[in-house]
Amino acid sequence: MKTLSRVALTIAVCGFFHMSTVLAQDTEYATATKGSRYLEFGEGRSSFKILLEASNLGGNELELAEHSFAPGTNISAHPHGSVEIFYVLSGELEHTVNDETTLLTPGMVGVVRPGDTVIHRVPSTDTPAKVLIIWAPGGEVDRIFRNATERPIE
């Protein structure tokens, strides 16, 4: 009986991987991209360059954005429906998750899990904070930025 179960399991696993490969081959996506669109809030105070999303990734596994937080930005406490990961490129970003604050500096990563409450604040009044943001799974871009001004990437 164990041999039959192993054979069935092997067939199921091989079938899954074959189906995944076929689906991946049938999915259209950009193998190289400058991004999909720019989104802006607050009359140019904060801008987002959406680098990867379903339209150019071919799936909703994740979304990737480059974000410039304007100096003095203070975004009040809010939750996310996806994991949100920040990688700081330049400047400083106060990253408060569930009332615990960390000052993120270039090269640091901040993480927010679904259900956490997060606050984003740029302590500098003259230097912006530039970050890469990953949301996994995707879906956060359209949820968060539904009222943003949009323009295409040329």
C-alpha cells in the first residue's frame, strides 16, 4: 500500500509541476520593464513609480514600487491586507509597527504583516526618503491609490 501511495504522490507532484510550467509559459509578462505607471498624492508631495504589478508581471504574486516620501511626511496609523516590505534607498524613514518605532536608514528593511498597524514618518524637514516597497500578494496598489493622480511611464 505504501508503494501505491508513493506512486500516486509522485504522479500528483509531477503533474502539479508540469501544470505550473505550462501555466507559466502561457502567462504574458514583461521580462524587462521601466515600470507600469506613476501615481501621485497631495499635489506632488508623494510620488510612486509602480514597477511591477499584474499588468506587467503577468500575475498577482506581488507588487513593487519606488516611493519618494516628501520631507516631513507623516502618514497616520493604517493596516495592510498584504505583507508590506520597505527597503530604504536614501534618506530616513521612521517605521512604527504596532507602537514600536525603528529609524530605517539606507540599506535597512522594514516589514509590516497583515493585521499590523503601521505609521510612516520622514523625520527630516528638508530631505525626502526614497524606498522600494514590495506588497505580497499584490492588490495593495489599487486599494491604496484609488484616489491618486496617474500618469504613464514613457
